[in-house]
Amino acid sequence: MTEKIDQDADAIVVGGGPAGSTAATFVAMQGHKVVLLDRDHFPRYQIGESLLPSTVHGICVMLGVGEEIKQAGFMLKRGGTFRWGKSPDPWTFTFAASPTLAGPTSNAFQVERMKFDNILLNNAKRKGVDVREGCTVTDLLTDGDRVVGVTYDDDEGRRVELRASFVAVAGGNTSQLHRKLNIERKFSEYFRNVALFGYYENGKRLPEPNAGNILCAAFEDGWFWYIPLSDQLTSVGAVIAREKAHLLQEDHPTVMSNLIAACPMIAEYLADARRVTEGPYGRFRVRRDWSYSNDAFWKPGAVFLGDAACFVDPVFSSGVHLATYSGLLGARSMNSYLRDPANETRYFNEFERRYRREFGVFYSFLASFYDMEQDTGSYFWDARKVTQSDASDFEAFIDLVGGVSTSNEPLYSSIDEFKESTTELGTKLQAAVDDSPDPDAAGQEFMSRSAEMNTVWQESRQVRRQASAPPGRIRPEQPLFEDGLIPSADGLRWTAPDRRPDDDSAVPAAGS
Ligand code: FAD
């Protein structure tokens, strides 16, 4: 039973991770009253430590924390080093080698999420967001088919009712609030993996200048991530097939030792290391079933951001990018809606199409990356050959990203086209690595040869461009879709492409 009815807000944001704090801050920066509710008290643990340049040099700068992130002492990440594909030797790509990423901002950081997320949340508070920690949202309030608020249990155990013009759900992968609106979450069979992860001190580092890179190493049963969080601390995780999940019922230290022993490169890097056994990093954790997409990203009065909407395999460190990028897109739609409620559908369709497109680009790129030949001939890798996968694995995906390419055509019109395109790219990526005279050249080839690789970074470049524009002076962009909208001059709302950049009026309804 509700024990307290709180004063209405313009927007409620559920969750204070990167998606939620990004969205809340950008809405508060437009002068709206925003309440952010998180069930935890910060700083709190979260996985997802390897970032991409667009988050660090794009969205963090727009949020006003670019300098703070730079000064926080996070490990500099110039790119990724992979023991991946047929070659037994690791190869390295640097962000600087990509034509779309080259320049002074072609790097990112490896972050302890407790620190990174806390910086974003404290910034939200400074920008005027009413942040309430220890508050668990239990339900969405509806009036007809419209979401009009939430109920939550506050820190003192009281059930509170809070209403707002709009609700953003950014409660991460465990969030179930979509069910209330009959939104279905569809899991990808192809990427249905399980991860076991923990932390080590005194692990070996890659030779300079790549010591801060993420290292991903394929082995017979799957792959490892090895992320240097500081000179001492390393995050280490093994990704294995869901069919092997029963192994994780045994004691985790033994399972992890066996997996490490099966991957020579990780075994070598951890030979002199000691596992952390105390504090927030002192236990092994397991995550499973983590590639999925909701069949709708918004409904009247509510929008789903970050992992609450979709998530794709972590091998290319895309999670926090997708979370903060969707936070920016969602904030633009909420800000536009709060000024001009009549065009809700147009504003949130723009959000959904852009977010699905970005998710789809990473999804298909990652399918190609998994499709590269491995030298192991194992169950895990055989099952990840795109051509051998069941058509239904990709059917749902094609439905979900349908109609989201730049020309309003489906990204892929059929399963066969999807399979053909992803295997072709997998072969190209493999050739880029195989044909290169040395491991560093292999990574540069990998980054520069493939046009698809540049598609992956396209929005990343756009966001960094926006961040480096003088305040309020973002250059007009081309719309991504026919009938689509573009960011306003301050980057925080949508405007019609034929408006002057400084035109402040509402957009006309589609077709008018
Ligand atoms: P979260 O960070 O999960 O934040 C959600 C917040 O909502 C939490 O603070 C939670 O307390 C709160 N919350 C949840 N429910 C409620 C509720 N009912 N009421 C109130 N508050 C609520 N990404 C990368 O970029 N790089 C990586 O290297 C990487 N590695 C990964 C490895 C693995 C194994 C996995 C599974 C993911 C990885 N990710 C990585 C992805 C990354 O963890 C997520 O994409 C990212 O954290 C999503 O941010 P978010 O804000 O959507 O959600």
C-alpha cells in the first residue's frame, strides 16, 4: 500500500548506471525537474570496465566531466590486443589506425566502474538531478495505455508513489519493468554465453605502448578478457558456451584455475599473479544470457535505455557506449517531448530507430568477428560459425533491426543475406590478420581495410564531433533516416533537418 505520495517531477529516471545518469543529466541541463532512483548506494560494483572513445571524448565531455575522467587516474586504453583467429600470435589494433577515429581523441580508458559510475552520478547531482539512492522501483503507474509514474520502496522501507510527465527505465539487465507494458525481451541464441570473472593482482602487462589495452584470448572452450585496471589490478573473465554452464556449479576457484590452464596466453600472464579475495573484487561472479533486445524500446510515457533495452556480447567493449549513447538519444527525445508533447511519436521513433541501428551494427559486426577461423576446432567455435547456425537464431534479430538502415531499407532483407554478409566480413577480417607481415600491421589492416569497421565507429565519430563543437553550436547533420530528425544546435533536443540550427520552435509532425 502506498504510504507517501511525492511531488510530481518532469521526468523520472530508474537506475543510476551510465545510461540513467547520462539521460538524467541531459534532461536536467534543459531546466527540467528530474528525479533519479537507484536501488543501490553508490559507489557500487558493476562489470563493464573497458570503454570506447565516444564515451570518454564524446558524451563525458558533453556532460561536463571530460576533465574529471581524464584526471581520475584510469588506465589509458589505446586499443585492443587479440589472440583471435587462426594465427597463434596476438595482434593489436589501435583506435588511431581507424580513418573514422584517428586524431588526438583516439583513445579510451579502462575504468573501475565503482569510480566511473560515481563520477557520472555525482555530476548528475551537481547539474540539479534529485538523486535518491536506496530506492527500488517496484512498478510503473499507468493511466490507460500511458505510463504516468512509478512506485518505489524508499530507504526507510516506505512505499512511495511518484508521478511525472515521462519515465526513463535504465535499470540494467535485471530490470523487469518492460513486462508491465507487455514488451517482450528476445534473447540471441547465437551469443548465449556464460561468463565467470574475478580480479587478480600482479598480472603481467602487454609490452608498451600497449600495456593499457584490453587483451582478448580465444581458447578451445571460449575466450578470456584481461583488462588492466591499474598497474596492479586486472579484471579477468572467461566466456564459455551456455551448454557448459553446469561446470559453474562446482567451486569457482577450481573452475577458473582449470579454464586459465586451458588458455596458454592467460596462464602465462597470470603465472605470478595473486587472486584478490577481499573487498568488492574479492569473489568470483557469474553472468549468463546476456545478448538480447526488447521488441519495443518505448511506449507512451516511458522509454527504455541502456541494458534495460538491449545488450550485445561484450568482446568489443560496446556496453557502456550503447548505454551512454542511448542516454543521450533518450534525453533528446524527452527534452523535445517536454516542450512539444504533440510530437511524442516522432521524437521517440527517432530514438528507437537510432538506438536499434547502433545495436544492429555492433551485433552483425560481432557475429563476423566470432565467425573468424579459430585454430582450436572446438565445440564453442564450431557453434559460432554463422553458416552452421540455425536460421531461427538470426530471424529474431533481423526482425528487431528491420527497417533501420540509413535508406529506411532493412539492414538485411533475409537470413541468407545476413549470413552471407557476416561470413564475408569474417573472411575479410581473417584475411586482414593473415596477410599482414607482423602482428601490429595485422591490427592496422583490420581497422583500415574493412568499411564495416568504419560503420561501427560512425556514430562514435559523430558524438565526438558534437562534443568538440563550441557550446550551443553543433553543426547541422544529415538525418540518418528518411523523414528523420537531427540534433538541435545544443545537441540536447531533436529538430527537423530543414530548420536553421538556431531555430528553437517545435518540429512539424511527420507528413505535415
Ligand atoms: P547498469 O550499469 O546495470 O545500471 C543499472 C542501475 O539500475 C544499477 O545501478 C541498478 O542498481 C539500478 N536498478 C536496477 N533495477 C532497479 C530498480 N528496480 N529500481 C531502482 N534502481 C534499479 N561494457 C563495456 O563497455 N565494456 C566492457 O568491457 C564490458 N564487459 C562486460 C562483460 C560482461 C560479462 C557483461 C555481462 C557486460 C559487460 N559490459 C561491458 C556491459 C556493461 O556492463 C553494461 O552494458 C552497462 O553497465 C550498462 O549500463 P546501464 O546504465 O544500462 O546499466
